[in-house]
Amino acid sequence: MLPGVLAHWSVLAPGTTWRSFCEVPGPRGGIVDLVCVRFSRAAVADRASTAGVLDMTSIRTLLAPSP
């Protein structure tokens, strides 16, 4: 199902600023099949200046390349 969703993502979420991530650790211990997000550069920059990143999802967000 993921290849079909990703192939038609421009219809589901128009725009070029979306990033997709597959098999992401979920907040309650499960694995999320697909997550699509738009990053705010200002929010990511501000978050990088805070002390302590405590979970893998936060670490992956901070390490994701800018669009």
C-alpha cells in the first residue's frame, strides 16, 4: 500500500515541502507505516537550541535534511 500512497502523494497533499518517513517508531512503542510532515525551519532551529533530546523521533527530526 505504501508505494501506491507515495506515488500519488501530490494529490493527497499538494505542495513541494512535504517529507515522508516510513517505518517510524511511534510515540506508544509501535511502528507507524507512513508519516508525512512539513517542517518549520524556525521551529527546528529553535528546538535545536534547547537542552536535551530524549527520544529517537526527536533525534531523527533534528537530523533530517532541510527540504
